[in-house]
Amino acid sequence: GEDVEQSLFLSVREGDSSVINCTYTDSSSTYLYWYKQEPGAGLQLLTYIFSNMDMKQDQRLTVLLNKKDKHLSLRIADTQTGDSAIYFCAESMYRGSTLGRLYFGRGTQLTVWP
Amino acid sequence: GAVVSQHPSRVICKSGTSVKIECRSLDFQATTMFWYRQFPKQSLMLMATSNEGSKATYEQGVEKDKFLINHASLTLSTLTVTSAHPEDSSFYICSAFSRGFYETQYFGPGTRLLVL
């Protein structure tokens, strides 16, 4: 089966960097994603990385992928109070009947203190 | 980015009634839509996969006669909760992607269902 694990909580002070970690078990994962969910809302796609990449940077967001250890991280630079939300890590595979299906972690609640 | 809408955003109904939730892809053709259910402070649980023009594929433990899914067009999928009961109260979220654009999957804003 596919297991995606995340720590449940992270608290940081405004202006600091946040690092949210995720591990997954299926080595055939093709894409790995980070989604943000604010209270009562759907999921907002933040960024994704293809499995043959090591790093992807997009403004304040940096994604690091260690394929050997099956470890994915999301770094948010200069974290703001508006970044407080739940962050979901997800993996997908590009084959057969599972095409497009996402497997989610339980989500990390990020709290940013002013 | 692409936009996926859901309607209604919130619904309250009496036990025993049926509720229909719509999921629309607004600016792209969604060959596949997924329906998820999310309990408070929990992750998303995949209920079913909906492919345009074919029957939905349900996950183990999800009753297909209770959660009817129709994907009649490339921009619309509907989830009908039949004979709803209080235990069906939850947050239902759909997502959509287009074949050929596997790297991006967009989610709707969710529908909060409360069954009294």
C-alpha cells in the first residue's frame, strides 16, 4: 500500500523559516505535491515536484526531495501569519488504474506566532 | 491556475433526504474527477474515481448505492448522498484533472454537509 507520513504540528515565529517534512513509501511515485488548506476551505495546490528532481524553488517555497530516503520537505521562507494552515503532502503514480490518484498524509498544522 | 467549483458550499438537510453536490471544472476539460470525504482534523479519504462517460470506481467500504456519482460531461460530476443520515455529515471535496496534465490536480472549495 501507499503510506504518507507527516508530523501533525509545527509552530514558528513570524519571519522565521518553516520546514514541513513528509515521508512516503512507494518508490514508484511520480509526482509529489504540497497542498495548503485553510479552515473550512478546499485544498490549494502550492507546488509539486517530479520524482526525478531534487529541488524546486518557487518564491518563498523550496521543495527538497530525497528519493533514496523517500523524504520530501517544504520550506517556507519568511513565514507570515497568513501561512497558518494545514499543509498536506501527497504522492501520485503515473500508471494504469491509479492514474491521477493522490495519496495524502494526515496534514501538518502550521501555526505562526506574531 | 485552473478553477474547480462546488455547489452548494454548505447544506443542512433532514435525515432521510437526498442531497446532490456538483463539481465543475470551469476552464478545462476534466477527464477524471475524484470525490473525497474529510472528517474534522483528518486527512482526505478517497471515496470514488469518476471518469467521464463511464461508471465510477468506488473505494473499498464506500457504498455505491448510497453515494451515487455521475460524470455526464467533461466539466461536471455530481455526487448524490441518498437517504442521508447524521453519520454522513462531513466535508466533501472534489478534485479534477485532465489527461495529459497529470502533474496538476485542482480541488474544489468543498461542501459542508450537515444531516439533522
